[in-house]
Amino acid sequence: MSQEMTVATPETAPPPVRSSARVRWRIVGLVATVFVALAGVRFITGQPMLTDIGTIQTTLAFAVPIGLAGLGGLWAERSGIINIGLEGMMILGTWCSAYFAWSLDSPWAGLVAGIVGGMLGGLLHAVATVTFAVDHIVSGVAINILALGAMRYLSILFYDGIPGAGAAQSPPLPTFPRVGLPFVADLLKPARDTGWFLISDLASLIAGLTTNMSVVTLLAILLVPGSYWVLFKTKFGLRLRSCGENPDAAESLGVPVYTYKYIAVTVSGGFAGMGGVFLAMVASSIYQEGQTGGRGYIGLAAMIFGNWRPGGLAMGASLFGYADALQVRGGGAAVHALLLLIAAALVAVAVWQWQRGARRTSIVAAVGAVVLLVWYLLTDTLPGELVTYSPHIATLLVLALAAQRLRAPAAIGRQWRRS
């Protein structure tokens, strides 16, 4: 026990942070505030797709692979290893899951194979960065390029000539069972149909989270609190995080730094591989080249937005998933309604910054709020090009706004060698 406490001595520990309970309550309060604001915008604008059951389920479908990639980045970077190779590990997960699910006619074989494929990519990244001290960014980019080319070659080798398959896609795949509580949606249907402020929105949220959910989605949701418990509530997690904060101090206390880094990066690849399984076998039921669509990088953005913590990461993944879901289901009219929400948020920022004495920032936020309000009042929809890129715009805005409060692990990216 004394060893564990010594890792966090004042000389080696990061600056003091808020207590876990206070952080959790802040996250809960922020989520509740955003949901109430969305319900208000839905009520005012009459755009039911902002909070209906279909949008909630589509948000989950888009958020799960991003969240799994983000969890992979979280594990790796908490140990001090930057994992830009998440995209390539997701590609490995998509192909391996598709091939083994198809050849063995079992979705569970596909799940295991996809996770193992991602772990192999993580292991390769660990060998390069931990053992041979290769630059983390160079190794990650190399894995992304290698995975894309290798999976193309394997597709030609195994799928060429098979009906319904080819160099860029697999045959149709078996699907995972669905779980849920459909009677909940039936019970809440009268409340959803009323359209009442907050009551209808809460009913849609509960129904969306308890109806027609893939088993992989449920596992992914459970991995968020599971990762929090392992990384922040166990001795193993403390030792792993010490490798990312001060590996020299950790080594002096007998922590096998190389071993912990290997474990973290390999697990990181497994999470990314599981995200690939979701894309190939839940979101589409077929492997296709380019299926990941940059979600590994967006997962890293969600992790950074979440300040390298599972709860914040889940919020970031949900935000990016919601932006994707809204532009797919609601089109320009639904995204147009969000202008009102953003304007209200900027008003709140302006008031807050004025009270803090940041008058210039307050004025800029107020001007932005007025511009968005006028834009909303003078238009009925948004251009299709802007709607299509709204998820990417949301990613950039969120990272820009979150940049002021970020604190990465102190030794992240360091090419550490044993003393």
C-alpha cells in the first residue's frame, strides 16, 4: 500500500485536480442541462427529430465505434503512448471480424476475431514504440497505411470470385442478437405522442435506450464504467497511469513500466478492433473497404474532449454521434433548429465571461449569438453542404472550446528507456 501512495508524491504527481465525485456531478449536470435545452428547442421549433426515439437509436449507432476508438486511445495514452494507429486497428477489426464470422458462420467468432485483430495491431505498435523507441506518431501512421493495404490484399486473396464479394467487400455476414425491453416503449408511447416539453423527450430517450439494442452496443456501453473502474479504482490502474505521468518514479518503485505499456497498448488495439466489429457486423452486416471513415481519429478527438477520462469521452462520442445522426435523419431543417440552441449557449457564455471580467470574450460571444439568431429567423433550412459537414464542424468547435481545460498525462509521447 505504501508503494501505491508513494507514486502520487507531491514531487512527481500532476497538479491537484477536482475530486472524482465533483467531476461526476458536473458531468451529470452538464448532460442534464444539454438535454433540457434540446427539449426546449424541440418544443419551440416543432422539430420532433431532435429528440425522438429514432434519433436516440441512430446516435448510439454512430457513437459506439467512436467511443470504442476513444477508449482505446484512453488506455494507450494513460500509459504514455500516443496511439494514432487506432484507425488502422479498427480496419483490422473490420476485416478479421468479417472473415471469421463468414467462414465460421458465427457472429461471436467474428467478435473475438475482430478484437484479436485489433490487439495484434496494438501489439505491433507497442513493439515499435516501447521496445524500439520509434516515434509514436510515425509508428501509428505506418500502422494505418499497413492495415489499409494488407486488408485490400487479403480481400483479393480470399473474396475474389465469391458471389456478392470482391476486392473491396465481403459476403453478407451473420448478425448479433438484439436485446431490449420492448414493453417499455409500448408503455411510454402515450407520453411520447403528447409532445409535451421534457415529458415527451424523456419518454423517447428511455424508449430509445431500452429497445432493439445490439448485444455489441450493450457491451460497448458497459465498457465505459468498466474502464473507469479499472483505471481509476484499482492498483493496476494506478500503476498504469503512473507510467504515463512519471515512468522514472514508477520504475523506482518496482513497477514494470514496459509490461504495463505493452498491456495498455494491446488493450487499446482490442477496443479499436471491437469498434471495427461494430461497423462491419452491426452497422452494416458486411465488410467494405474504407468502412471506418476516419472514426479512429474522431475517437481521439472525443478522448481529448473528455480530458482523458471515460465519462468525458462518452460525452464527446455522444455529441459527435448525435451530430451525425441528426444530419442523416433530420436533414437541413433539424440541423437548422440547432442554430437556436447554439445561440442560447453563446448567450450563457457571454454572461459567464462578463461576470469573470473577460469583457472582450463576452462581447464576441454575444455578437455570435446575435448573428446565429438572425440567421435562424431569416432562414428555414441550411445548405446541404453545410449539413453534410456539420459533424466535422462540431468536432472542431468542441475541441477549440475544450482546449483551455485539457491536461494530458505528463509523460505522454515520451520515448522512455529504462534507467
